Amino acid sequence: MGWTAECHEAFEASKKMLIENSVLVHYDVSKPFGVSVRCVSVRNRRRYLTFFSDGQEHPIAFASRTLSKSEKNYAQIEREALSLIFEVKKFHKYLHGRKFELVTDHQLLTGYSEPPNLPSPHWQRRACSVEQSYC
């Protein structure tokens, strides 16, 4: 297998990502920060903890996971909620004892915990476990 045009494109994309702001920065406790979700696809999600300064996001850590077979059957809003819960638990060392912002590109989650949109008891328990630890 030789160096193909597809290989070259992947190489150039990798170089570009290293040059741009997506390169990790050091954790700075003096700056406000949040957990951000960006959905790449149903099977693969990219998550990162970011600083918010001057209206820009600067990643300090990345984490991802694939959905289990049963999780792939969840409704989109439940997959989004699952990813937020995963992030808060994954980055608990950064978040514990600090105020932080959860950022998502899924608008429905903003009102998910308010009547009449209350989730199932299963999701309420998951949300409560996060709220008790961090809110």
C-alpha cells in the first residue's frame, strides 16, 4: 500500500489541526471554563473541556466514547443527555467545587429538566446524581 491522495489529504488535515486553536492549552484555574459537546456522528462523539476567554474556546482535555448497542437505540435527546453526564463524570477532577458551563449544540436539552418536558425516572436519577455532586 503506497501513499495515496487520501493519505495526503489526511496528513494535510492533521497538520492543519495542529496549527489551529484546537491544540490543547494548560489548565488555568483563574479562567472560567465549561464542558462542551460537539456531535460528530451517532457512533463517535468528540468531547472536550474548554476555557472560555475573550469569547473563544480553548480545549484543555479531550474524551470520547462509543455508544453501546442499546445506547444507539436511544432518542437523540437521550444520547445528548448521556454525553453530558459522561463528560461531567469524566472531567470531575476539573469540575468539582467550581462553577462551570455546560455547552451543547442540542437546543432541546436546555429545557429538558423543566415541566412539562421532564424525562423518564431513569434519566431523572442520572441527572440528580450529577446535580448532587456538582451543583
